Amino acid sequence: MKKDLNISLIQSDISWKDINKNLSRFSALISRIEETDIILLPEMFNTAFCPASSHLAETMNGRTLNWMKEVAQKRACAICGSLMIQENGKVYNRLIWISRDGDVSIYNKRHLFSLAKEHKNITKGEERLIIEIDGWRILPLICYDLRFPVFSRNDVDYDILIYLANWPTKRVDAWDTLLKARAIENQCYTIGLNRIGKDGDGILFNGHSKIFGAFGKELLCAPKNEEKVLQIELSWDNLILKRRQMNFLKDRDDFILQ
């Protein structure tokens, strides 16, 4: 059991539909990290959020996934981000988790952002993914999933909840509020990683990446509109202490997420 888990969040601009430029950008930002257990990248980090451009989807043996494997191997850490993946004639907004040993785990985004017609081009996912690393259990989700608390319900005793996002500035108040709510109701560390900049549709993003503790205390808040590599150590002992002090999870309703 690793008592302190070091997590690195990369809050960055994302170049519109330019995979080469984005991989170069993130390579440079990752080079600033000396040591970490997990590197987190935003939603659709290699293209920006452009679901109508599903022709940019890669395969599970494509350039971006292989780049992620190289990073995990070179840095001896896990890395996680989402991108469009084409598989069996369908395109998914797929969260890819590469372990430090090179193992690949996936989660296909369940809640597709209908306001941007994501559901017209992307196939909906079904099952959640629970990652186990150094004794910790992690539930990684994507952006719009944040608005649907039943799907993130802590019925499997996970310890960390992660959202990788392209969440616009005009709705950032909801971002702040919902992240805090998810932390409180699930008694877990909750991480929200968001991008900055302006995308090709003219939508503005100000980052505001955040981490909350199990009682909803803000542990980290990234500067707005600033490209930043952030690191934090999450304490296992502190999490367990909080749950012992007020074990709300034992009183949760008994139903199974379908």
C-alpha cells in the first residue's frame, strides 16, 4: 500500500485538430515533471473537443496511444487521457489508462454532450472502469459525466474520482459546485482537470482545474487561463481518518447501478 499517491495534472491549451502540435506540447509539459505516480491529460487532448471530426479518430494501435505508452514507460508512471478511438465501425470518446507496466485499460464516455451533438458522431459507453494502483482504487470519468451523480455513485468503495474535461468558461460555476458535491457525497478525493484557451468553434476555456478532499475541502485550484503542470500528494491516512470520523457511506441506499 502506497500511503501517499503523487498525481500530476496538466492544464493546457489544446490546438484545434492538430495531433502533431498537441503531442509535442504535452511532451514538453511532461518533461517538467521529475517524479510522479500518475499523469492526467484533458479530454480529447490530442485534437480538442471536436466530435463532428470523427475522421480524426485513431485505432488502439495508433500514434497517440503509442505515444502514451512511451511516456508511461519512460516516466515509470501511469498516464491517462481521452481521445477519439475508432473500433468495429464505431467511434468512441475513450479514456485510455496506461499503467506504469504498459497495461491498457479503457472507459468509453457514457454521457455524450447533446448540446454539441456529440451523440450524433460518438457511440455511447456503458460500463465504468475501476483502476487499482498501489492499493488505491480510482474511478476515472469524462467531462459531461460530472452532471450525473448516479453514475459516479461510490457503491464500489473507490478512493479517487477523476474527471477529464473540456468544460467552457461560461459554465465554470457549475464545474466548481459539482466537483465539490461529488467529493462530499462519495467521501473521496475528487479531481477535475480542465483545459484552457479557445477552440476552433470560438468556445473559451479557463481551466480552473481543482482537487477536493473527502469532506469537500478544496485542496488545489489551478490559476485561471494559465498553462500549468500541477502536482499533489494525496494522503491515504487522511482519507481513512475522514471516513472514520463521519462514515456516511455506510448509510447509503442499497441499489445496483445498471
